[in-house]
Amino acid sequence: MLLFLTVGVCLHVALVKHPDNYLTYITAAESLMERQNPYAPLERLDFFKYSPLAGLMIIPFSLLIDKIGTFLFVFFQYWLFFWGFWRWANAAGIRIDQSKAVMIVAFVSVITDVTLSVQICQVNAALFGLMLLAASQYTQGKTLKSGLVLSLATNLKLFPFTLGLCFLTDLKRKFWTAYIGGLVFWFSLPLLFLGFAYNLQLLREWFSLMIWDQTRNLEMLDIGNFLELHFGFSQTFRNPMALGVGILIGLGTFWVFRKGRHDLINRYLLPANALYVLLFSYLSESATSVLATPTIFLIGIEALRAKKRAWMMWTTWVLSLLLVPVFYSDIVPRAWLLWARSFHLKTIGYILLSFVLAGLIYRDWRQSPAG
């Protein structure tokens, strides 16, 4: 059923929607082949905000008919995410195929968000799929593979580095070697195709674009924008606040590793990192909310397993779904969607998920690993 559903969505995207983001990627790939600047402004299109390696990886799609290329691009993202999510859930101690109830909770927890992301040809689903895969590999002791996969994700769009830094606090030599060496490798790989000077020029253009992009007054869904919108806080507090919370998460991860509580790392580190990105990244946009799916899924699993007051967890699960994906989708009337966007309802959902996740971590911290 999932296969038929994803094929149907991919066909709709390719044949009906014709998303502008895909045209942005293809134009960037063509610029690379012509040795032009893929980061230059594009008329009526957004900037290309990914690494030179990402542009090279898109070139095969640019050689196809647009409809076929779009279909394959979206289909690949869907299934990379699903594969990574399945692997991460198993590594976190939750077998999705253990019962129909768990499969339904998993499906409902992720399908709306991942579809909202891929139907506009955003690449966040695929990038998050790589993060999920890397987290599962780390849990299984495959630190070399985990470091290489996570360094690739970091190369493509930078924000996965938050998870990489947390894993570095475990002080495992193999992961340090694979992650840091992987970053050098992936950033240097385009040299083989583009040459040293052109690749260096592209990296400078990319980083300059990222720095400039941060200065734009964009109404994103991070907590800095939310506090400014509703409470008049200055956005000058955004970066210090992000740095402070990031340091706390890093120190907390280091402490949990030192205490040997790998059960907490396996289940909660990736969801916590994902929520951190959503709340503190200056480019936390609607399509990025696919990063919230692991926490929503964990709340649904808690509701299934609860022996007392299960209704509270079910209510929280449903509320999370409403706040994060549903009110930003075509499922609701357009007036509701516009109100949710103007109010930044997703940000409230991220805050709710963060408090619930913190509560689950605290509860499990007080228990023994076996308990």
C-alpha cells in the first residue's frame, strides 16, 4: 500500500505540480556543467543553497526529461527517508512491524510531514533520512559507516553537524576519524570533476550565500522569529540563545555517554537534535518540519504502551499532528492554513514536542537501563 501511495504522490508532483524547487536544482546542475556560478540569483526562483557536491549529484536528473527526473527525484527522497526511519526505530528498540497498531502509528506520524516536504521537491526528507541512517549505524556500533554517512549529510546542507558534534562527545576514535575525515573527503571530492580553483570558488560563493541569507528578514518558524512576532523580542538574541542551548545539549550528551546510558542516546539523541534545528535554525521553514516526525512517533508509541492515563498521551499525539503537519496542509480549509502560518502554529508544536521529549528523557533517566 505504501508503495502505491508514494508512486501516486510522485506522479502527481511530476505531472501536475511542477515544483519550482526542482527547476532551481536543475538550473544549478546545468550551471555547474557550464562552469558558471550556480549560486547566482535566479529570476522567479529561490537560490540554490546546497554544496557543490549536491549540485554534482543532481546532474544525472538534469539529463532526463523533466517529468521523469522529477518523479525519480521525489521517489528517491521518499524511500531514503522511510528506510532511514525504519532503521532508526529498530535501533531505538521499536520494531515497526511488531504489530498493526505500531505500523499505523508510524504511518500516521510521518506520512503528512514527509509528503509536504517532497511534494515541493525540498530535500529535507532525504537529508533527514541520512541522519536517521547514521544514528542507527552508530547505535549498532558501525561508527565508521555512521561517520561517513553523517559527514555526507553535513556536506550537503550543514545542519546535520549538530548530530555529528553530539556523537563526537562519545570520544570514539573511529567516529572522529570517519566524521572529520569524511567532511574533508566530501568537500574535496568535487575537485576531481571541477578542478581546485573552480571548487574553491564555489565553496566561497556557497558560504557567502549562507552568511548573507542569515541577514534577510525572513518570517521563519524558529523560536527567535516566534518571540519577536508575539512578544516583541529582538532577534539579536537568536544566535546567543541557539549557542547556549546547543552547548547544554552537547554537555548533556557528553554526560549521558559517560554514564553509559546508551539506551537514552539510542532513542532520544536524534529527536532532540532535530527539534533543536527546528527551533534554533534561522532557516526553519515549513518543509523542514519533517525533522519532528521521530518525536511525534515516540509520543504515539508511549500512548500505545501506557497503562495509566493513556488518553493524555493520545491527546498529545493528536495535538502534535494538528499543530505541526495537519494545519499546514491542504487537509484543512485554506483560511485555517493561512491563520496557522500567520500565527506560526508549527513553532508552538515544536515547543510542545520539546517539553514532552524532555519529560520522557527525565523519566527514563530515573530508571535503570534494564527498567
